[in-house]
Amino acid sequence: MTSLLRRIFELLGRWPVALAACFVLAGVVLLPGLGSAGLWEPQERQLSDRVAPPLDAEAKPADKPAPPPTDDCIRVAPTDAAARSLTRRAIAWGRDNVDDGDAGRRFPLALLGLVTVLAAAGTAMRAGGPRAGIVTAAVLLAMPLLALQSRMLTSEIGTACGAALIVYGLVALTRPAKPPLWLALDAVLSAIALVAGLAIGFYGGGAFLGLLVPIGAIAAAGSFGVPMIADAVKGRPFLWHLPAVLATFAAMALVALLAYELYDLKDPYPGLTPPPARQMFGKAIVPEGCWSDALGAIWRADDDVRFIFDSTFEQIAYGTFPWGIVAPIAMFALLRSSDPRHRLIGAVTLAWAGGAWIATEVFQRKVGFTIWAGFPALAIAIGVWLDSVLVRRARNERDAMPAGAMLVGLFVGLAVLDLGKDMQSFAEKLTSIFVGTDTVPYPKDATILFLPAKLWVLIIGVVVGLGFALSMALWRPSTDQMSRSIRRFADLAMMVALAATITLAAFWTFVWQPRLAIHLSSKEILETFNDLRGPDDPLVIMGDLGQAPKFYTDVKPELLPSREQIVKALKRPTRVFAIAPQSELCPIHREMGELPYFVVDDRNLRSLLLSNRVDGTTDQNPLAEMIAHKEPKTIRQRPKGRIVWDNKIELIGWELPARLSLGETFEVVTYYKILAPVGGVWTMLMHFDGPLRLRDGDHKPIKDRCPTSTWQAGDYIIDRHTMRTSGGNFPAGRYDLWVGFFTGSAPNFRNMTVSVAPGDIRDTNDRVKITSMILD
């Protein structure tokens, strides 16, 4: 370690510097550019419009208040509910006190995220020292569950924030500052953190998720206060057990309160619904089914079977990538430590994370979707454990590395790679992490520096995992020049891993969320409209964009209920802009006929920006080269006789190279005339049969932009399909191209009937051979 790095290492070992570093790091990652990305739609937009519409929006008629229940059982959430109301209160507060825009609504959530980081870092500093807090802050900020929840409205960051403050307050009271002059101030600050955590936790997650989990974790970690009795009997100091004792009684009180509010004891009788599966004192224990002020929700009598008992695992795995994999190793290493502070933090974080998982699973089955809030525990355990390893390595201690360090590094490196690859296949799991059973599609067109956005998650994650793995596997005590060189390389690998961790934290907030918002928010297409419109150009909208037009443009749009009115608007003689659902493009294209219209922004997954003028931009209409209303003049090869399927689809030409080389990429273009409405959803059959069959010929026609069910008489379909001859895997020779249409899946395929075709080019499977090529 160079003298400069050693000086930095020593400087960060001072808690005022470390605390300032954590604050700056969290502030830089979470606070800038809060309004740069539009709200993801529909989830974020609908939530914002519901709980905090624009201040100058037209007031909607108030819903009639529900009549008071005759049986004292409230079955809908009261408007003045306190538990689990923090997110909507924070959004409305930001609108009223910061800014009536996206940034104002996000700002309170970003502050809660910053407090979560500081509380977690403070807990780590208590157990491991100042540098442990910095590592904790970096690891926590790199977790999507922290970084994205702090900047997105579909957030439950208050539950995690409250828990982090509660744990910090109780741990600080268990391990107070030793200098007497600091003791009083430390106790006051700890009490403030505890009180604030109790309030935030209750408003964020209710008594069950927000209070019982962190308080129960402290109680469990302190063995429910039982050691206090033994120490008192033996005359040893026992007051440091007091937080665990208080936490135990508080947890018992919370359980009793929840049981009282959620369940009734009734006399069993025939036909009692639900049947008395549980009984106490001769009474049936039956869920009330009423609103609980403590729970902040209604406890179902029946489980929601959409949530299985391991449904949270994906949320935990994707939401804590890549460091979450290290957490169990860190927790059990801390539990085996000789340092009582480490053992305490190992027990607290294990109980906190495990308790949060159990509570989340139960809540989802009995109440509804929620976000796992135990992720700060993972960061704290990793920060304390990793710092202890690095400190002992800096001292060149022979036993600095944990047992099996090489296997630990190998396991983490491979696990990060495997999980990162899973996220490439199931990217929608990450985009949908905060919306439960809804699915936010991953926009496949989202790219960063010519690479898919999701690929950068894997790249940065692998750098973190590889750096950690190399550091674990290679470090050895310095006994000779070779060992010192390897040691320096291992230290450099760990620094690279930590630098990549901070890079990943910034990636989530400054790259991932804003980049995906281009495709998931209407902000971009409305800003395109702002850039292109003239002073008198109108905007018409089909579909529900909520209050997005009021946020992102000064023009008051016309709201049109039907596609026919959108088409009528686009046929106006003056310039007009229209926003319509992506699903309406095919019918609009057909109904516009030969009249000009243009797609000026197609980036949004739900909506398109259309216009009848293309001035100042270019046409991005994908159908312009896929569906024509006149026969294309560029057809190079035509059949010698008519080829028709089901008297509806006629093949009128194609384009295909006569010769190809092994490994070459090529394009097949086929032209069809639609004779009658096709109906149904058919897949295009494209077989290259020769010595073997080339793969990947079957495909959805015209890139599945308009399914065959939308094709109408008079349409001309131009299908372009790209294939590759797969290098040396296929022998050279002649390959015949057979085409057709089929529906169904293996083994129940059904091909569309060939109604007209020369007999020498058709087979019994309703395929038609149209041409051949030579593969060299």
C-alpha cells in the first residue's frame, strides 16, 4: 500500500471524516437530478396523480364517504390512516413544500434513503469502526432496493429507514461511547434516533413490518434479555442488557396488540366460516377481516396464493445484487468472532434480515404486496466483516483471512456471474421489483454506449465479484518479495471492487432509472412535441396519460376517446400532433390509407407520438416499410404461378441471395398481397432444407409489429427476416427455401392450407418451395 493510500486509509479511520464521507457519498448518489427522469407509467404516474395531483389541477368530485359500519368493522382504508401511509404523505409533502414536479415528489424519499444510509453506517461504526461505516454506505447504495427506492415513487423506503434508526438507537444504547464527556450526548442522540425510527417505522411499515421486525431483532440478538439475570446474580455489569430486555417486552406488546386487532375469539358453531382450525380456551380464533390501525391494512382470512413462501427470494437476490451474496458469509463470520461487538452485530443483522424475510412472506400472503426491508442488515454485516478483514490485512496478520478464503472468493465470483446472467434473461424481474404482481416490461431498445442497458448491470457486477474473488483468493501475509507483490495485487483488486460498487450505485440513479424512463415515461414524447410544435399546433391524445401532459407540456390537449377521432384529427389540413397507444398503430395505418402520417417518436413502450407533418424530424414509422397500400415496385423475384394460402394470403415475390458463404448473415425478403381478412395469429414458416435444415427460420411476420389477425384485404406485406448460416456447423450444398404459415406449438402444429400453387413446388404439409440457394 503506497504512502498516499495509507494516509487516506488512516484518515478515513477517524469517525468525523468517515461520517462526512458517508454523508457526501449518499448525498451525491441520491440527491442530484431528481427531476431528470419522468415517472414510470402507469405505476408511478397513477400513484402520483392519486396522492398528489398538481396543485393547479382541476379538482375531481370527491368520492362519497363510505357509510359508517353497523358492526364497527371498517373494511376500507380510512382517509386518515397513519400506519403505512408514509410514502403518500412524503409525496404530497414534497409537492407542497419543495416543488410541484417530479423532483419535489421524489425529494422526501431521497432524504429517507440518505438517513437510511447514515443510520446503517452509524451502526457499522459502532461495531467495526469508522471505515466499516464507509464500506457499509457504499454497499448499501449499490443495492437497487436502496438506490431505486430512494428515487422512485413506488417505494417503501420508510420501512427500511425506520428499522435502521431503531437498530442504531438500540445498538448505540447497548454499546455507548466510552469517553464520559461523550456519554450524555451519545445517549441523547441515540434516543432521538430511536424515537424518530419508531415514528418513521410505524408510518412506513406499520406495527408489524416497521416496528416488530427491528425490535424483535434486537430482542432475539440479546437472547431476549435472559443473560441480564445471570450477570446480575454474578455481580457483573448488566445494564448493557437493558435494551434487549426492553425490546423483548416491546415485541411482546406489539404481538399482543396485533393479535387483539386481527383476530376474534368466537364460540364455535356448525357452519362457522372460516372453520375453527385454531382454538384457544374453547374459542375459535377467527380473523376479523376489519381494518387494523396497527397493521395499516386488512388481514385476510384466506391466503393470497399468488405469493408462494419463497416469493421474496427473487426480490432479495435482484434487489441486493451483487453484494447480497456475501451477507450470509459475513453474518456467520461475525457470529464466530472473538470480538463481542462483532458477535452482537452478527446476531442483530441475522435476526433483522431473517425476521424481515419471514414478516414479508407472511404479509404478502395475508395482506398484500410489500417490499422486503431487511436489506440494510446485509450491508451492515458486510461492512463490519469486510472492514475487519481489511484492517487485519493492513497489519499483515497471518490469520487475517477467513478460513477457506479462496473458496469464499470463488463462490462469490461465480454466484455474482450466475445471478447477473439470470438478470439478462429476466430483466423484467428487476424493472418490476417495486410493483408486486404487476409487470413493468424491460425496454429492449434501452441502450447505453451501444450496449443493452441490462448488460451493464452484469458487467459492473462481475467487476465487483471478480475483484472480491481475487482479493480473497490471492492475499497472503508478506514474507518475501513475491508475497508482497501478490498482496499489493490483492489489495488493488479489493479497491477495484469497492470502486465498482460506488460506480454501480451511481449507475442505478444516474443511468438505469433515467435511461429506462425514456421508454417507460411519456415525458420524452411530450418533450419531443414541445421541441417540434409551432405556436398554434394542437395536441390530441387517445388513452390515459393521467396528469403527465400537465407536468411536461404547457399545451392543453384534446382528449379523444376513439381511434376514429385520432384518424380524423390526423386528416386535418393543418399540422396536428397525436398521442395514441402503440397497439393502435396497425389500425391507424390501415385507416389512413394513402394519406400521409408520420411517427415522430416511438421510444415509449405504451404510446406513440404521431403527426401529419414530418417537419423538423424524421419518420420513425416501422410500418412504412412493412405494410403498403400499393404493390411495391422493388420486387426482384416473382413466382411462375400463383401461390395462395387459404384464399387469403398470396405470395407475390421475394429476395434471396443465390449463393452464400458459411457463417454469413443474410436477409430474406418476402412480399404478400392480402386477398381477405386473415384472422387468427399465424407464424411464418421458413425452412431451408438441404443436407441439414438451417435454424431460426420460423418467425413472427413483420417482426410481430402487426399480427396476422390485423391484416386486411388490400394490404401488401413486406417481411424481412435476418438469418445466419452458422459457420462450419452446416455442410455446403444446395438449400431449398420452403415457406408457409402455421399456428400452435409442439406437438400440436397446424399449417395454413395451400389453396393455389403449382403442384411441383408444394408438399403434403402445406409448404411451398419458392427458390434455392447454394451454400459454399
